[in-house]
Amino acid sequence: MTTAVLDPVEAHVAELERSLRGPSKVRRGIVREVRDGLADAVEAHRRGGLDAGEAARRAVRDFGPVSAVVPLYQDELAAGQGRRTALLLAVALPALMLGWDLLWSTGFMDGPPAAPAAAATVKGLARAQDLVSGVAAVTALLLASLTFRRTGSPRRVAAAVAVTALSAVGLCVLSAVAMNVVNFAQAWERLTAQPVGQFAYAASAATVLLLTRAAVRTLRALGTADGPDQGRSARHS
Amino acid sequence: MASRMPSPRSWVDSLLVRPDAVRGHLDGLILSVLEEGPRHGYAIIEALQARSGGALDLPTGTVYPALRRLERAGRLSGSWSTVGGRERRTYTLTRAGRHALAAQRTDWSEFSSVVEAVLRPPRPASEPS
């Protein structure tokens, strides 16, 4: 029991692994690279004449404290996930709107005629949705281009991406619900009897889920290194 | 040899080149080291130390995230490959990285010549020691 001496290199790597937040594939790559680098450093120190224990301690000391490295890595994790979310948003939301517009204009969605007032409301809401997704897509492309900058605050850009995605998706979902409530008879017909309509609803739900998941991942990748919610995300691996 | 406890060398090095003085130039230094060809993380660190004659003593841990940042900015491309029988993440200078390095060299030589011109003592070699 008394000989359970923890290898300082493994302890350091484990601390880094615990502290990072973000996409697990990227995190695994980071941890692997650092572990390799420390192993190289230990080897170099051993070639220089140090014994195994001293070489490991030297490698860890040269590396510096994990707390100094985590914010730097967290910037990269947030920027990477933010870029992915922004590109998804720029493509998926306009594509979805285009799909619906196409279905409407080709007459695939014809059902029982709607009341004129309801039809006007639906039309207005559809316009609003097009506008929201257009603005969101342009904003997302702009933010994505900011993630290629070497300077600046990548985490702030990533946070803006997440907020843009969540508000765009939220507004589109709200107006979609409103459209279906206002024009319930047609919506019900589409949902129960038209295969094309069912497919459109399913595709919409999938897009909303995909975008929401990407936005939530982006928020997670912002990390907690300098945030107030250290306790909340202390455990999930 | 093995019982050398806390080596005083890194203290001396830190006095020679303070890490915070290096940080602003780290990107350029890394690009410069990669100009000769692709390298993995620790090889980059060793090259930085060798080229500076051991005077460059920054925490090695800050080099790895800097590599990721340069990769994100398109100045390096990183990929896993087998080097010496081990899987390693190797970095290569991109065309944009080459341009950035050239620009940084120009900036630095202009900046350093200006600072040197100002710092140079007005009457050289006239002071008694």
C-alpha cells in the first residue's frame, strides 16, 4: 500500500484530461499529444543522465502547471466546435426553409382550403421564418470566418455562435408551431395522411435537434476554467 | 549525476529570457522552426531550445496549444503519422504559414532596428568602466 507512487507524468495528463471540456474526439487527440510529448521529454532527460523518477519530475516541471494550459486549449476546443456549429447553422436552416418553400410552391402540400385570415397569418409567419434563417445564416458565416483568426477571443465568438443558433432555432420553432395551430385542419391532414408532409415534419424535427445539440456542445466547449460554474460540470466523463 | 535535486539551470534561463517576453513571439518562432520540414510537438520544443542555445525557457506546455491555434488559423496543418515506430501528431507549415513567417520576419527586423537605434548609447565607448 505504501508503494503506490503515482507517476507524475500520468498524474499531470490525468489532471489535464479531467479539466478539458468539449468534443471528446478532439479532447482525446489533445491528451494523446501531450502524453506523447511528455514521454519524449522524459526520454530526453533520461538520455541526459537523469534517473526515471527525476526525468519524469523534470518533464512535468518543464511543462508547467495544467491550470496554465487548460484555458489555452479551451480556446481551441470552443473555436473548433463553434466553427462546426456555425457552418451547420449556415447550411441546415436555409436548406430547411428552402425545402418547405419548395413543397408549398409545387402544390405537394395542398389540403383542405384554409380560411383567408389563417392563410395570411401563415404566409406572414413563413416570411418571418425565411428572414430569421437568412439573418442567422449570414451571421453564422461571419462568426465562422472569425474562428480562423489567430488573435481575438475564440470563446466569445463560440458563445455568439451558440446564442445565434439557439435563438434562430427557437424563433423558427415558435413560428412553426404558430403556423400549425392557426391552420390546424391542414396541418393535421398533412401529418396524418400525406407521406410528403410527414417526411417534411420529420426532417424539420431532425434539423432542430441537430442544431440544438450542436449549440449545446458549443456552450459546453466554452469550458469552466475561468467561469463561475466550476462545481456543476465537475463530473461528467 | 542523478541526485541533482532542483536544478538551478532553469532559474538562470528564466533570467536570460523571461517566458512572458517570449510569448508574443512564440507563433513566429514555431513557424520558423517548421520551415525546415514537418516536426512533432517535442521535436519543435527541442528545436526552439537548440536554436536559442538553451536560453529560451518557456513552459513546454504552452507550445502544444499554440500549435493547435496555428493549425486553426490555417498556418500549420497537423496530422497523425508514424514517426520512429510511434504514432505522433506532426505539423507542417502551410502556404499561409510561410507568408505569415515572412511578414513576421520583416516586422521584427524593422521593429528591432528601430528599438536598437533608440537604445544605442549616444557616445559609444567613451564611458570609463
